[in-house]
Amino acid sequence: MPKNIDKACIIAGNAPSLANIDYARLPEGLKIFRCNQFYLEDKYYLGKQIDGYFLREGLFLENYYTMMCLESSGQYRINSVFTDRKSCELFETQKKFEEFFPRVRIIEDCTRDIDKFYEFMQMRALFYANYPTMGVMMCACAVAMGYEEIYIAGMDFYQEGVNTYVFGNHQKNLNTLMPGFQIRGFNTDSSWHSKSMDLRCLELLQKEYHIKFYALCPDSVLSDYIPLAPVLNKSIYYPEDKPQDAIKDILIPPSKHYKRVRHFRSNLWMRLFRDLKRLSIDIKEFLTFQKSQ
């Protein structure tokens, strides 16, 4: 067990190796962070309790709606939610977004507290259009929240071509919302996400913030770069199967919800207010820059 379980957590991606966790290495009682369409897994590989759910802006509304249905049906219990700042653009002001989604935290606000990582991430995005995967962003947020030991599962750097997820790519709604999901594979160093980018981020977090990373899946490529977690017990554990009526696809909210979001986004006065606010910030930053010269 970690010396201090309050300073340790589990980060789980959705890659195929998630199905091959070595449970003899899995510490008990740690906070668990999951991401995106984790609920499509065919078994409860890490149980039903999710302490932090991370989702990207592209499917924020649909995933949030799905999350509510997962909770109401008792399939998962989810505490905090994290998302990209772009999700706030569902509504014209961040205040309005926060009113609708009070338990959502913004990933960029969280990672800003670890300044060296944040600057590296921003510069890679600006000059190379290169972005960390959500698995790495979960690690960064965990570091910002004070975790010192991070156990990782289901992070394979998109090594499996098209079938890059433990749950496959046959979901009807998900493929309708993201047509490229079924046919597009991610090859190392050839897309926005890359193995080299993720490894550089993990190395930076490890060195600059003295983080101990451990792999939980011996067959994952990640275990070639960070040590396997120590064996804690020899008992055999089998993850719980999901019920037949479990949600097996992302859910699409009723159309009236989309209409409400479109109303907020198309409101002229709210757009004007946002632009004026942005202008005042730009002027302030410009004057500050001028004074520093």
C-alpha cells in the first residue's frame, strides 16, 4: 500500500490494456479518475465509484446527460466532473455555465497551478498543435490536487490502430456524433495526440513535482517507461460483470435541451457582453505588456 493513501490515486484511460489490470498490484481505498466514454466498458474494471470524471468539450452535453442516467440507474456513482474550458462555450458566459453545471471544474484552471507543466502544454499547443491525451491531463490535475503517487491503467498511447479502446468502436450514437470514431485510428506521433508528447508530459511531472508513477497493466506499452506497481497480495480478483440492461452507448439528450443551449449561444446581448468583457481583458493585458517594455 502507498505510505499515505490520501496522497495516492488511480488514473484510468480506456485503452485495451484496461481489461488486463493486474489486481494483485492494485491498492485499495484510492481515489479513482476515469474519462470520456469509460461507461462503455463491459465489466466494472475499477468498480462503480468514480471520484473524478474527465470529459472533453466535443461531447460534453451528451456525456453529462449520460452520466446523469448512469447515476439515476445506479450503474455508477460519480463525484466531481472536469472538462475543458471550451465546454463553457455552450453558454455565452462562464457564470451561466456554472449555474447549469455546478459540480464541474475546468481542467485548465486546475493545471494552471502547476506552472511549468501548464507552460509546456500551452507552448506545444501553440507551436506544434500537439496536445496531451486525457489520461495525461488527468495525471496533471491529480498532481495539482496534491497527489504524489499515481497508479495508471488503460493508457496505451493508441498503439492498436483503429481498435484503440477496450470497448471497441461499434456504438451507434457515438459514431453518429463522431463519424470519424469508427474509421480513424491514431498512430504514434502522427496526430494531435502522440506517444512522445504524453511521455514528455509524464517525465516533466515526475521530475519537476517529484511524482511517483506506477503501471497497473503489465502488457501495456506504458510499463516499458514507468515501473510496475509492486505486488500487494496474491488473491485472485475478478471484476464484476455489468448487467444486461447496462448503458452500452452514449445517450443523446432530448432535442429541447439542444434548443435551450442554442438559445443561450445565439443571444445577441450575451454575445455583446462577452465580447466587451474580452476586449477589456485584452486592453488590460496590452497595457501591462507596454509597461514591462
